[in-house]
Amino acid sequence: MVFVQSKQHHVAEWVKYLAIALMCGLVAIDGISSALADSGKAPAQQTEINENNDSAPRLVVESDTVAARLGGYHGILAFLHNFAVPVLLADSEIASFFGNLTQTPAEIEQCLAMMLDHDLGGSSRHSGTTLESGHRCRGSMPKIHQGRNIPDEVITKFIGIISQQAELAGVSQFDIKAIAKVLERSRPSIRNK
């Protein structure tokens, strides 16, 4: 009888450890980065409304980053190409800083889209990617902008245009602030280089 109880105890213990292993596997499949990305959300985004319209904590970790909501690299690239870059290049003050470049506008769009995707929680590499054209995206903002002498007010205008175009494209205010924050972090390494 003691042997039977001991065997049942071991089976129950084994099932408990199997359940823990499965839960860990599910977290690994969804990615721990998604759990960390959720921690930066506003409290209203961390909860969902149940049937009684009461605020209830989320019980499922979802991979829901700003980059994912923007469509990842391809969505960000499409936004830059179709909305932001035409307006940026139509502004004579900003367009003047794009003269005499060795990169094409398409190469700049692709590298910027990868940087934004990466910094907003996506899967793109931050730098070092070689494009189909052979251009290699660089990660050093001072080196990229060296000799451009871009003043602070032009950077402010650039970020403002990106934010305005994102709003016109239907991007949420929360995500626009996240985009602006990423661009703002680059300001010191771009300004007056």
C-alpha cells in the first residue's frame, strides 16, 4: 500500500513538473521579449474589458509591440516611402541635407525602417545589414551624419513631420509618442555633426 501511494505521489509530482515545463515552453515560443514589451505599456493597454465592463488584468501574454502594430519592417518601410519621405523631401530646409549623398533615398528608407523596427520592438537588426543594392546600413549616427551640420530645429521639424504623417496615416497617439521618443534619442548624435 505504501508503494502504491508513493507511485501516485511520483506521478502527481511528474505531472506538476510537466505542466511547468509546458508553460515555460509557451512563454519561450511567444518570446520573453513580448512579456518585457508589455511592461512598457500604459495601464489602460495592460487590461482588457470583460463582459461586465470591469477592468480585468490580462491573463495572456501577447506579442504586441509598437513595431508589430505598425506592420513590422515592411509596414514601417511602406509608411516612410508613401507618407513621410515625400513630405520630408518637399520641405526645402530638410531636403537640403539629403544632397550629395552616396546612398539612394530607397537605401535610406530601408535602413531607417530597420532601425525603427528594431528600436520599437521588432525583429530587424539595428545595423550592419547589407541591402540588395550592396549598401550596408550603419549604426553610428554621428558617422552617418558627419559633415551634415544639421541644426537642432531641423531635427525638431523632421520629428514633427514624421509624427504628423503618422497621425494622418491613422497611427495611435501612444505609438506616435513611441516613434518620436526613438527619433528623439538620436538627436544628440545627429545635431551639428
